[in-house]
Amino acid sequence: MKVGIVVPFSWSYWGGVVEHAENQARSLEALGVEAKILLGNDPPGKLTRMLHPRTGRHGALPANVIPLGRSVIVPANGSLPNIVLSPASFPRMKRILRRERFDVLHLHEPMTPAICVEALVLAECPVVATWHAAGELRWMKHALHFWGFLADRVDHRIAVSEQARLSAAQYLPGDYDVIPNGVMIPPHADPGEREHSVVFIGRHDPRKGLAVLLRAWPEIHRRTGARLRLVGADPLQARFLLTRLRVPEDGIDVLGILTDDELTGELLRAKALVSPALGGESFGMVLTRAFACATPVVASDIPGYAAVATPETAVLVPPGEPEPLTEAVVALLGDEERRRALGEAARRLAQERYGWDDVARRLLGVYRLLTGVSGEVAGATRP
């Protein structure tokens, strides 16, 4: 079986949906499926620096990634995603689909232009679609007006959480299969013997709550002596935010974008993940990523996080309030026995509910249902 995974964003800029697609492809390949990812790419150079003020990953593309064009920043749903809107992506998509002859196309955020909309127009095979976002999604009103009829091209609908299902269904009523975001489970993770640090993972988007954490940090650092490791936020933007908030950099390491292995290493070394998001999160991907590494979490009590976290794995605090966040982090770092117990329970939860091996098998079951292809030998349906 050959599957094309279509993502409307840019490979060059880290985000939850891009990470999901990469892990999806890797896990499907482990099951004998040939999987390729179709998405944007922003190569290094002057034009990319003009269009994107933040740093990205601009190295050689993985062998299974097929680029379709440059992206631009488009504010949406309280975030700043990098979306491909180039008209040139349409003929590229047409050539790629003719050349690759996929058995299934799996679209992520399927109503997002231009790549996913193009795939819906041009698809000549079954289409599976996954909805990730939660919230009002007001941009969907315009999307439905212009190309909402293309939703009928989707043969199987998936939402990564109940929050994502409710958000999508308010515009596109129908049946959705809830299949969660998966997480890669490191073979070994010990919650003990950790460095005296906590990790924040997220872009410099207001909804991620980095400003709340930075306001709380001076007191956390004074009372615990821990270090804060900032991952994913552009270093220049993070330092600008520190200056604007008049927060000293004492105890803060601004790491920027890391490779997948580097991020896993950070989580395996840290005593906790802190994720003070303000809302708009349909699923706690950063939480399950920490859980897989036996790393407990202090996070905002928002629906997308509360659906993933349990009292045995995480501490939830009111969103947008530095004081409760401070007390929760200080208390967790000051109680090593409790912290280790939370980490052990977190890893068990990730293994039981969110491992990519199980998620990939569920997806393969959907593909087999739609195509009748076993999926055991890549390209078996081609003469």
C-alpha cells in the first residue's frame, strides 16, 4: 500500500501537525506501508528570511518528504501557522499525484488551502482526513463558502480528540472517528536522576502561554534554583519577550528549534514539563510527549489538556495566572517522591493509550477498509 500524507503547512517550521505527519509516516513504514509526506518547504535564503522572521530547520529534506512550495505566515485560531498559498503548488500537486499513484491520500486539516484543497480537487483515490484544531475556527465560514462542497470528497473523517470533533462538526456535521495523536515511546525512561531543570515546548504564539511562564519564572528560579529550557520558540522573539516583560534571563536557556532526538533528550533529562497554554489546544501533544519520557507535567487546566492529563500524571492550574503556576512548579520540584511517582504513571499512560504503534495500526485498518489493499507490501496494487 502507498499512502500520501498531505499537510498544508511547511516542513521548515516545527508544529504539532507537522510532527504528527512525520511520526505517522515513520510508524506506517514500520508496518510495511510506503508513506510520503506532501507539504511546504522554505529553503534557506533571503526570501525565506523576509517571509519568516523566526528561525526554522532548513537542511536537506528527508527522503519521504515531497515539497510543494513556499509558505507564508497566516494568523489563524490564535496561532501563526506557516501555510502554502502559492498558485504554483497546484500544477506540482497534479504532477505528483500522477507520478506517485497513491492508494490513499490522508489529509491533515483538510479544508486549509492551498495544498489540502488541491488534493481534494485532484484526488483519484480514497481520501482520509484528520481534523486537529479546536475553538471557534471562524475562518471555516469563508472556507465553506468557497470550497466547502469538496468536503464530500472525504471518505473517512478522523478527529484527534473530542474537542477537535466538536469544533469540526459545528461546520461539517457527520460521523468522525476519534483517533488520538500518537507519541513515539522511547525504549527507556527513568523518572529519577534528572537534571534540575524544567522544559517549555512551543512556538512564540500568544496562546502557548510563554509570557505567563516568564512572569512566573523569577520567583520559581529564586525558590528552586532550577533552569528553564525553552524549546521551539524563536530565540530572537523569546529574548524580545523577555525584554518587553522586563524579566532577566537568569536561569533561562533559549534553545530554539531542536531535532526530534534532541527534544526527546531534553525531556528525558528534565524534572518536569511546564505548559501554561491559554486555550485553543485540541489535544495535549506536548503533554503526551513528556509522558512518554516519564516526565511529569504542570499545565493549564484547559479542555484539550484536561482530556489527556490525569491527577496521577500532571498538575493542572488555572490558565493565564502566574501565581498558581509558580506554586505548582515549586511544589513539584520540592517533592521528589511525588515527582517520580507522577513520572512513572505518566509513562504508563502514554504506553497504554498513545503509542504510535497502536495509532498506526488503527489508521492502517481504515486504509484497508477503504481500499481492500492488505498494506503488507508497499506498491502491491500496481502492475
